[in-house]
Amino acid sequence: MNAHRCSRKQGFTLIELLVVIAIIAVLIALLLPAVQAAREAARRTQCVNNLKQIGLATHNYISTNSVFPPGAIKDGFQTLGLGSNGMSWRPLMLSYMEAGNQYNAINFGLSNTLSGPSLATVWYTSIASFLCPSDGQGQAPVGFVPYKGPNGSTSITVAPFRPGSTTEQLVPVTNYLMSFGDNYAVLPLSGANPWETAAGTVPQIGLDGFWGTNNNGGTMRGFSDYTTGGVASIASVTDGTSNTIFVGEGLPDEDANNDFFSFTGAAAGTTIPINWKTNQRDSACVDKWGSTNWNCRFSYAARGFKSRHPGGANFVFADGSVHFIKNSISRVTYAAIGSRNGGEVVSSDSY
């Protein structure tokens, strides 16, 4: 008699299947942070490259004009604000950054350019070199935010802010701001200053706010000022171009005025700590400039440098070099590298 061997197909038991699924989940959990870190590293590298382009463009601008670019451009009537030219320093950089078409579309000679229809077409163009890829803005398509003008809830009915419309418009924004320096004043704000240190170590919060006398009674000690001519030459950077911040990162989602063209969102100061959060949007935050809450995007505390990069932000210095500065930097050191002529002595290993 022939013996017949019976065989049956072997399959996974439920326990074995669960073990396999658990192993896969563990591997994903281990790999996902590494993948995310690699992606952020690539985004941060692109951000660094953007700032290097800005630094190179700035020095080409200096070669042509003998000064750093001004914080804002005045029109023929020498006025600023809505109804005047009022553009920031950034449009001046376009011709030096392979954005000649956008530059040529701007008629810098026209008065009322910023609020007039002549700029409407170029106004709705987002400039990739002025956007950090780590920041998605959070409110609108990448490179744009809803905009109501410098007074927040105040309607602006003139083009290109609201060309033929009474509804809120999307306008192009930027992640890169020129430095006001270390004596930027942030009043009016209510309550105790949450970051102020002992008197005599760093400039104290000022009394006249953003538009008036600076907090130490002097002129802006950084680069940005609202004048037609360049506020600084290479020679005026007596602290050394390699020790002085020129441009740093900002977050449009946490500052209501980071639109690309307007001078109102052109700059930030080193009085405010890096990555100070101003993303509050509740009833305590007034929807216009002048909010007294330290964490509101419509308060002057929003005018600090910040980024989506973990632990700090990227900056381009006056010599064109790019540095990543940590949140933990000493506020005294941070103030020192914010000023261009404060006389401080700062070593490169302190930031």
C-alpha cells in the first residue's frame, strides 16, 4: 500500500500578521523623523541660498550706487504711505537677482505708484527668491496672504491693494526683512516686558514706537530707515560688515505687514528675541496696528526676526555671509550684531 502524505498550505497566523504590522510601524516611526529632518535640511539650504542671492545682489547694488539700499522709496513729493510711492527696498534688488522682467514692470518714476493701477500686474507676482520654503504662510497660497493694509481692518479701495474691489485681497509676501538694528522701539504695549533684561545691558523698550524717535533718542542703528538715499555706506559699518546683521527671516503669518512691495513690512529689529511668537488671533488681539498684546500679529512686538526652522533663523550679514543664529543667543550679543556702529566687540563664536 502506498502511503499518501497529506500536506496543507501554510499561511500567516493572526499573531504573525500582527507582529509584521508592528515591525513595519516601528520602522516607519524610526524613519519618518529622519525623512522629515532631511526635507527640512534641504529647505533650510534653499533658504540659505536665497539669502546668499540677496547678499550678492546687495553688493552689486552698492557697487552701482555706493550705498546700501534704502528701507523705503519716496515719490517725487517726498512723502511716504498710501498715496505715495512707498515701496520697500526689495523691488530695488530685482534687477540684480535675475528678476529683470518684474523690475522693468515697475515704473519707479511715477508718483502714487504703490497705490495706483500702474503696479497692479506686477503686484500679484510672488518672487520665489524672497520666500523661505520652510514657511507655508498658513492663510493663503504659498507666497501670498490676505491683506487689509497697514491699519488692519481699515479698507483700502485703491489699486493695487483692492483693484476695483471692496473685499480683502491676496498680496505677495516675503520672508526676508532688512534690519532696523538694536534700537527698534515696540510701544504701545501693555503689561510688563516679557523679555526685558537689566538696564544697561541692552537698549530698553522705547517710548515713541515705530514711527517716532527711537528708543535711545538717536537714529536707527541698523540699515533700514525710511529715506530716499541709502542710509549706510560700507564705511559707515564701523562694527565690521562681518559682525553686522543686514537681512534676516520673518514670518508673514505672524506679522500683518510683510507684503513684498510696501515699506510698512520692510524690516525688523534685534530688540525683539528671535522667534518671539506673535500668532495670537483671539478677541484680545485688535485687528489693526496698535494692538497692545505682546503676542498679536498687529502689535509692534511682531517686528522681530523669526522662522520655521527649529531652534533659530537664518541671517545674511553686511559682508554677504549667511549665518544661522539660535534662539538662545545672548540678548546682549544679539543687540550688538544688530547695530552697525555701536562700538561693541563681538567674537564670531558667540553666535
